[in-house]
Amino acid sequence: MIVSSQPHAAPTAGDPLPDHCERIEVYVGQLKQLFNAMDPSPFREKDLDPNAEEFISGWAREAPADAQLALLVHLDRQAGAPDEAPALREAVHEFFAHRAGAARRRLRQLFRQGRTSLVIGLVFLAGSVLAGEFAAEALGGGRVADVVRESFLIGGWVAMWRPLEVFLYDWWPLRAEIRLFERLSAMPVQIKYRGAGPTEAWRSDWPAVPPSAAQR
């Protein structure tokens, strides 16, 4: 952990931020405001608050694709437990790593559905072509036979719509989401203390400390 207390500069804790990184800046009164109060999981596995997640993810999406991301949390209190910055970094990294894993699973499931849809679509297309030819021969040719043949052919190609949609369009937004979450799961995290409130305010700011320590 790096702590800075230079004159005229707010003290900081956590990772050093690169000079030319894309800083995602969040302002909170307590660290626990970043996390979902309804989630009973241990701190490291706790979900971010939906508004905080959307803010951080939205900022990252607007950043250049090759920019290094960093999270700067402006905290309206004085510094507390010495391990709160590393704990915050681990929780944020863990959360976005889980999001990346979930997106990978959705991508694999999408490709499985796409392959299944492709097999079904090809079989249906082949059947439609054959049925159209048989129907056209049964009608003895002519304009009506051509209309029937083309109708079966169009129906067969309609069945190919879903696999084509999967392999042409649906996969790449998920791939972009995976890359985004991977970047967020590896970004440096720093806390900047604004020094407001009593010195012991950190004791009530779960999850900076375990509940047992906060009660003492």
C-alpha cells in the first residue's frame, strides 16, 4: 500500500495510478456505499451496488479501447484501517472477474445454441428445397409451380435466420463485454481521503473492518 500525505495534497492509499491512464473517479461518503447492501456474501465476494457498477462500467465503455483503466475513489472521511485499500482492490477485481467469467459462459452457451440452430436450419433448408422441387414437379411446371418452389425455398432460408444472427452479430458484443470486464478486473485502485468527519468514522464503515472490530 502507498500512502501519500504531501502538503496541500489529500492523503491517498492503494495502488499508484499511471500518469496517462483513464481515471474512473467515484465520490462516496463511505466505502460500503460502493457495495450492494442486500448481498450477504463475504466482502471479497460481495457484489458492487448496481448504480456503482453501471457508473464504473459506463465510464470504461466510453474510454478508448487501448487505454489503461484505473479506479480513484474519493472518500469523505479520514484514513482508517491500513488494509482497507487492498481489501477494496481485491473486492473490485473479484467482482469484475466474476462478471468476465459469467460473460464467457454466456458466449459459450450462445455458440452451442448457434451450432444447434445451424444444424436444424441446414436440415430444414435441404428439406424445403426437396419439398419445393417435388411440389413443382407434381404441379407440372408453370407459373404456379415456380411460386410454390420459391415459397419453400424462402421458408428454408428463414429457418437459417437464427444461426446467421448468432455467428454474424450476437457474439461480438459479448466478446467486447468480456474484454471490458477483464480490463476492469486488473485496474489499479486508489482511495483519496478528503478528511471529513471524525477520526474514528472508519470504524462504522463496513466493509473496511469486520463487524466485530466495528462494534469495539
